Amino acid sequence: MKNDDPALLTLVLKRLVLLSSFVILSAAFLSGCGAQEAASRVETADVREFLTHYFSTWSAKDMDGYGACFHEQARVVFVHQGAPHSYGLTDFLHGQKLSHATTTVPMTEVPTDMKILRDDRTAQASVRWKLTKGSEITTGTDCFTLIQTPAGWKIMSLVFYND
């Protein structure tokens, strides 16, 4: 075949069209991934806001506000050395109030990372946190199951552990 052969030119043009199509589709896919991430952040904004409120009420020693984050039937489980320790809501909240009442140094807990899955009725969130108690720092994870109520999001289940 010569360089001016019509069959060769057709083959080159077909390959060029295929390559261009691949580049365009790849670019569209990659830009769509960014759009999906942005949409996901918007869809989970109310859950993020609720969880941020949850941590801020605890840090502010607002135990009434903190308790209001929980559904009245919520269960709480602390995992220590691989063993679950389960608490009813009343006992758990009492323990949290005592922690703040008996500490000699300020305690604050802030979320450092949130991974959220949700639909229109429930949400699950894995939240990494940092607890500062005076000069002592502890990190860990809270795993939430939330339910959407007429009053907003409420915690149905909290499983947490320290690193």
C-alpha cells in the first residue's frame, strides 16, 4: 500500500475517530465522577450537620442537647479489646454526664473524617474522631445508624471504639 492509498487513509481515519471517541468518553466519565462526589456531599450535608451538632453538644457539656440526638430506643455499644459492652440509652447518657462532671480538665471531641451512606429513611456513618482531655489525646471511631424522624435525624445505634 502506498501512503495515498484510499484504504490506508480510511483505516487511519477510523483509528483517529476511535481514539477521539475514547478520549471524549474518558473525559466525560472522569468529570462525572467529580460530579457524583459533589452530589454525594450535597445529599449527605444534613447528616454531616447533624453529626457535627452531636459532637459539639458533647464538647460544650450540653447534655440535654446531646441526649436529644438519640432516639429513645437507641442502643450504644463500646467495643473494648474485641468485646462488646452494650448500654441502654439512660445508662449511657448518665455515664457521659458523670464524665463531664468529674473531670478536672476540659474535654472536647471533634470529628476528623466522616463516611456516610444514606437513603430517605436511614443513614449509616463511620466517623473518625479526636478526643482532647487536657494534654491527653485519644482517637477512635463512632459507627452510627441514624433514622430520619419528623424532628430530624436521630441516633438508633452507636458502636464506638478507641484506637
